[in-house]
Amino acid sequence: MHAAAVALQTATVAYLVLADPFFGAFKYREMEAAVESGAPEARSRFYQAILLVEWWWVAVTAVSLYLTNKAPADIGLRPLTNYADIVKVALPLFAVGLAASHAVAAIVPKAQRLSLLIPVTRRERLLWTATALTAGICEEILFRGLLPLYVTTLLPSLPWWTVLGLSSAAFGWAHLYQGWKGMLTSGIMGLLLGALYRATGSLYLPIAVHVLIDLNLLGTSWLQNRQTGANQKPGH
């Protein structure tokens, strides 16, 4: 493999595993303190930091693939073709994974408040939409595409389920800022998304599911705004 490509991929994987969890935790604590002190752009800055960092590492990944003459299909960016497997395998996996994630969320105590992450203003909702799209695309490329490719290149005899477990653990670890509960549920979702990729041979379905999960915050934001408006009506 091209030496520069190895260096770029190693740097990306090292960031995902060693730096990203702590960067996310630091930026979240910074945003939390700023919101509580009344800073108007705190959430927007947090969302923008996610946009910048994740697209940066996807760009680095694209360069590394170019240097090794690999196509986007080599990290899963290929059209869905086996639609029968989506119905027979992928959808049941999604249902089981989602149920497991909700079970863990109900059992494990919440370790950190995440309510401040919910967008409030119109600008924040627009930025969060961009953030959800970015997370769905970039995190699937990095955690389900690049990371397994890197591991299997170094250790080609490693079973696929071990690679899936490692990438899912890394994905859960990347959500350190959400506390233990968020890390566990994110790890489970990582297993689900990786299984969808394994079942379909394409990252497109995991990307779509990931985006929809993150866009759920917009629904929470709408409900909160509706409740606030109702409470402000005369007689309430």
C-alpha cells in the first residue's frame, strides 16, 4: 500500500479511537457551560464543530483511497442490489437492534444530561439537520467503511464478526460525551448498522437509518416548542 495512504488511514483510525471521544466530551462540556451561561450561539458552534471535524476526516479518507486506487465501493458506497435480503435479514436485524437499544436505555441509569443538545431556534434546527446528515454519511464511512477496511488489511484472517464488534465498540466509545448509557446504546446501534451493511453489502441503508435516528432530535425539539407555547397561553 502507498506509504502516504497508510499514514493517512492510520492517522484517521488513531483519531477515531484515541482522540475523537475526548474531543467530543470536551466540546460538549464547553457547549453545556456556554448554554447555561446564556451564550446564544453555543449549540450552533457545537454543531459546526461536528460538521467541520467529520467532513475533514472523510476528506482524508477520500485522499487515502485515491492514493491506493480504491473505489468508493471498497468502503461500501455501492448501490443496493439484493433487495430480498433487506426484507429477510436487514429489517429483522433492525427491529431486534432497536428493541435492544431501547431496553438498555430503559435499564441503564443516565450518566449525563443531553437535553441541552436539542435544537431550540430555527437556525439551530437547520444546523442540526445538516449535522444529522453529516453524522449519517461521515460516521458510516469512517466507522463502517474505513475502520473495517483498515483492520482487515492489517489482519486479513480476522473473522467478520470480530471486525464488526471492534468497529461497534469504537463507535460506542466515540459517544463518550453521552455518558455510559449513550456509549452502550450507541455501541448497540453500531452493531445494528454494521449488520445492515453486512446483510446488504452497501452503506446506503445504514446511512439512511443513521440519519433518521439523529433527525429524531428535531421531533423532540418540535414537541418541546409546542409544549412551551401551550404553557404560555393565557390561563396556563
